[in-house]
Amino acid sequence: MTELPVNGVDADTGGYLFPGDTVETVAAVARGERPEERHVRALRKRDQQREPTFGVMFGFDPEDLASVGWAVVTTPASPVLDALRPLLDRRKSQAGALYRELVVEPGDDDGAFLRRHGAAPGPAEPTKIPYYLLFAGDPAELPFSLQYQLDVQYAVGRLHFDTLDEYAAYAAAVVVAEEAEPLPPGIHLFGVRNPDDRATTLSAAQLIAPLHKELTDHGVTVAADVAEQATKTRLAALLTEPHPGRVLFTASHGVGSAKPNMREIQGALLCQDWPGPMAAAPLSTDYYFAGADVVGPPTPDIVFSFACYGAGTPAAAEFPNGHDAGRAFVARLPQRLLAAGALAFVGHVDRVWSCSFLWQGMDPQIGAMASTLRAMVAGQRLGSAMEYLNQRYAAIATELVTRVDELRRTGRKIDDQALAALWTANTDARNYIVLGDPAVRLGAGKGP
């Protein structure tokens, strides 16, 4: 049996969170999965579309809120609207007649939500549902699954805090940032390479290094801390000292735990300080940066984290051998960063995999990630910039569904290795999400 690379480290043992998933196990899951047909149609249409405007209909400008619209999406009678009012008022002034406040009813999937507002699968039609959607609420009530589904067509972000004061702080920070003088953007890469650890050895060499070259070759201002420089002390400085107008991109293990207090550290970023899996001892808090380590503003404008559970944890594990959390939640670190002044956090729900940048024996495949980062630095709104990653998901999902359909219709044998790789890559690509307003952008300054 062949094992897939292991990701995520257990805070309680210092070992990997889960045993390696075998190719055979993952392939069996893929053969038994039946994606919802409506979602499959949307993915195929998206993959075939490939227009410059990506998720929105032809003729609309995704950088102009008056053209494509903006909406906040909540549960019925949500109290967060008042807390977010300064941001909502600003977006209303920008989107005009295409500003909406929408509600997700209990049990809604994407089909029910779209039908209730007169929309159907396909490119976003802003006169029916705005292109930019900000989910504001608990993923236990506004499910991650709905966010994934709608993100095929729309630019979706999410906010969830424990207090209304944190919602208000985020709203105020975005308004202040967008009314300030614009600053030159840049990217800082932070890549861990722990001893005796295959996952971070791969990400440092095959993700961080190629990204550095690709971005630099295209004129992006890039700085980097890799391996021995990627310590917790250095990350704390990057996350808490003034660095306006900049994206911080991190690649590391995410910390996890099966204990009841897992939420406080789940998705924390494990730094170079960890001596590696051979130490076989519980993790010291000196090794990782968690929500409790955020001491206040300022922070980078946008953080993009390549780490297990970096953005959140689903109620039920989506990969074999995972632990069920019982209730979905947003990771504590991005919550603290957004409440402290960051504009957005891009990260992963559940485990993240090397197939985000490696593809079936080829050289590093970083095109979608590099394009997203370059678009962000060029001043595109974050949700629009994320369409490069969404397009990759649509392409992988279409190939997976086609292969599985072929298996069921014709009985044609599909190699376990290829099927497991496709299924893992599909779920991995789908689970990148935006935390924060998807309409934010770097260097917005005093613009519309």
C-alpha cells in the first residue's frame, strides 16, 4: 500500500495528527462519492467558461461594485448587521442599487438560496444576486459547504467572531484602511522547513522557492524568511509590526488537537522552532503562533496561510482517518488577526495537501497561487483575485467527476493512484476560503 504525505501536527503528542492515508483508502472514498448533480453542472459550466471576467457575466466589471454589486448574507434576525453598519454603509454607497442584505434560511443549500432570489447555476448575474457575498455568522449556521458551493459562481468571504465588538472592530478597520492614503504593495514569504519532515521540506522547496522566483520575475516586491529564519519570533514580528499594504504568505504545518479545547490552537502556525517529528514530545507553545499570541494592531493587510486548519475546521472530517470536531468553527488565529486590523485571511478548512502545488510527478505547479498573489498585489479585489484558485478547483472537479462517471457507466478501470490524487486535489482545492470582506483590496486608498 502507498501512503500519501502526512500533514498537520498533534499538539498533545508532537507527532503527526493522523496516520498517513493510503492511496487505496482514498480511491475507495472517491469511487463511492456522488457529488450533487446541480453542483457538478455549475463546475462544468465554470470550467468551460474561462472568460476574463471569471465568475460574473460578460460585460460586468468585477472591480466596480456599482457594476457587480455587494451583499451581506446572514441568518434570520442576525444581530451582527448593526455591528457591521459602518462597513455596510460604505459598501452601499459603492454598490448603489446592487447592494443587498440577504438571508440564509435553515437547511438552505446553494440551490434553495439561488432559487429564492431568482438565480440559477452559471455565471453570477448581479441584478439577481450580487457578485460579492460576505457571509457574517457561525459556520455551524451558515455552513462551509454553502460557502464552497456559492464560491464557484460568486466571490464569497466570511466573518465569524464571538462578540459583536469584534465585528464592529473589523468593520471600522476596513473603513479606515480604505480612506487612508494608498501604500505600495508587496509580498512577504514565510516558509518553514522542519528537520526530518517531508511536508515542510516539500513546501519550502517546491512552493516557497518557486513562488519567490515567479513573483520576482514579474516585478513584484518580495521578501522572504525560509527555514532557519522562519521562527516564531520572526513570525510574531511580521504579524504584529507595521507592514501596511503587504501580503504575508505562510507555508507550515497547522497545529491540531483532539481535546475539547482544540479551538484555541487548531490551525495555529507551527514554526521552525519545532525540532521535528523525531522529538516525539508534546508541542511547547514556544513552537507555534496561535490566536492568543496576537497582542494587537497593526498587522499585514492580508494573510494567506498554507497550513492545515488555517481557516477553520468542519464538523465532520472530510478526509479519511480524520477526527470529527462535532461543530464547525473558524480558526482562532484569523479571528484575532481580523479583529486586530487585518483586512482578510485566506486559508484552508480541514487538512491541506501538497497537491496544491505538486501535480502527478510534474515540476511545481504554482500558476493558480502565483496568479492570485499577483492579482492581489496589482490591486484586484480579493474575491476577484481568488478566481484563479476557483478556476483550478473547477477544472480538477470536472476531471474527477468525468473519470468517476466513466467508471460507473462503462466499468473501465481507474488506477488507484490517479483516482486518489484527483479526489484529494479536488477536496483540497475546494477548501480554500476567504475570511473577511471579499471586496477588500491592497492599496485601496481613497478610491471608490
